Amino acid sequence: MTLASDQKRDATGLSSTSKRMLELRDAVLLEWEQRLRSTIKEASALKHPILINTLPSFYDNIAEALTPGYPRTSGVDSTSLATEHGGERARLTNYDPQAMITEFQILRQVIFDVLKNNDIQLSHDESVIINGSIDTSLREAVNAFALVQAALRERFAAALTHDLRTPLGSASMAAELILHSTDPTKMKGFAAKVIENLGRMDKMIQSLLDAMLFESGERLQLHPSSFDIWQVVQEVHDEAVIKHGRRFEILGGSVTGWWDRDAMKRALENVLGNAVKYGTPNSRIRIKIDEVQERLLLSVHNKGNPIPPEEREDIFQVFRRALSAKEGNQQGWGIGLPYVRSVAEGHGGSVAVDSTVERGTTFVIDVPVDARPFMSVPTTE
């Protein structure tokens, strides 16, 4: 049988080269997958069904096109396989355009290598069809990838606009009440509401600016100062208690070092917010401070559903959240943890996650105690 997109049932009427290509489909795709996983880091952890995508049908389409007179001139002739491939890569993986280009280059080389190793001699015209099919498919896939990425950004902007309306509306209502009130006590309470909601809006806008910075490949501008991280942890803890109740615990003590205070505080807020959002409701959340070998280990632990291994990289990518979060309809823009990684790497460190059913989930921000010498090192964001 064939898997071609025209639903051709078998190889009847196809040339000998087409038939041999169909027989070698599994060998080609297996070799392609092995080379891809060892070459492209974005592909290394993908599950097989996601990685293989629409390629079996695309490959069989190419095989059909090699038969003279068959009503298909290339592997992408009158089919949307390539655009669907690009769309899936944008929605389901951490690919960038370079990864897309590389995987098609690998496919081209694997096809020619496997055919040659099996003593299949291609004519000039057959080689042209294979090359043309891959080149055209690459262009269509990259275009689709870009369109879907643009759509995801538009959705993000729409979500941001929608979310901003809530604190804006609350601030406006409180301001209106101030205008119509003559009670100083009530006016003070309304003013506090205005300030609170303007602060929420400021954090949202700052998150948007951070996202734009990540996407442009720029690094965060960090301003180191000497301070005790315990004081920052206590501030974040106290603010969290006001919002979510007394479910937080601090372990460890003072560690004085050189970091960007605002950035470290926001990073901890993001990790703690993640624990509240995705952890077991009302369960204990621990913040732990350790100093070892001139490094600060700042960790947050919560109980709850673990993060699947294949999603542990996705959660650190801009605009992406774990599948479990999406299925749970949790609100968020997918910026928090990428920001945490950027802060950690900007301080010459990293952020790691440990997550199982038995152990719960722990995020560890691991940075030098004196980060000043490392604030110019490359980052992955």
C-alpha cells in the first residue's frame, strides 16, 4: 500500500524506481529520524508521532512523481502537506526556521544515501523531481511556519489587550468613585484600588516588553547590587500570603551576594506564581535558600501533577506552556518561565526543574553568589 495523499491503494502502474522507493520508505524515515535527533536539539526530545509529522505521505508523493505520465509532478503537487507540516512545527515544537531548513536538508541527503546504498540508480530527471519536491516543500513549510507564528503572536496580543481591560476597568471605576465621594476614608480606599490596578497593568506591560526582548534575541539589562536574598524572599513571601493565604514556607537563611534585585525578585515571583497556578490547590509551597560552592540555590517546591519529560523544555520557551496547563485552561501568556531562564542565565547561572508524582515539582534558580563577572556571557534566549 501507499500513503500518498491521493489515496492510491497500491503500487500498480508505478515505475520500478517508484516501487523501490515505496519499499524503502520505513528505512528512509528511520534513518532520517536518527540523524535529525542527533543534529537538531529541538528535535531530540520530540515524541515520534510529532517528529514524523506528514513526512510519510510526502515521501510517497515523491515516489509517485517519479513515474513518467503519473498525474503528479512533484511531492507537493496540488497538496497542502508541506504547509501543514510547517504549521505543526510552529504549534507543537520549539523549532525555528533554521531547524526547518536543516530537517529538509537531512531528508534530501538521507533519500539519496538510502537509494544509493540499495543500488537504485536515479536518472537526471528523477533527481530533479526529488530535489524540486524538497525545495518547494521547504519554501511552503517555512512560509506556513511564519504565518502560524504570526497568528500566535496576534493571539498573544489579543489576550494581553483583553487582560488589561480588567485592571483598567477597576482603576477607572475606583477613580470615578473618588470623584463622587466626600468621605476621606472611602476616598483613600478607592485611591488604593487605583494604585493596585495600575500596578497590575504595569506588570503586564513589562511582561510584554520582556517577551519582545526575548524574541529579538537581546539580553536583559541587569544592574547588580549587593543585597541579602533572604530579604527579597521575605518580600515575595509576604505578598504571596496576602493574595493566597498562609500556605508558604521559607527554609534557609541569609545569603548576601551581587545580583540584579528587581530581576531576581520578579523571577522568584514568576516561579512562585507557577507553583500556585499549577500545584495542588491549598497545598504547602516551600521556598528554600541554599549557598554552596559560592553559588546560590533558590528553589520553589510544590505538590501536584508532574511536568511530562517531553514538555520540560517547552515551558521555558516564549509563548509556550505545558500541555497539561493548556488542557487545564490555565490563564497565562507563556512568558514567566522564559523570563526566569533569561534572568538566571544573565547572572551566569541556570534554572532547572525536577518533577515527578512522588517528589512533586521543584524549580531551582542556580546562580553564582557574585554574578558580576558573568553578566556578559551568552544566553540561550
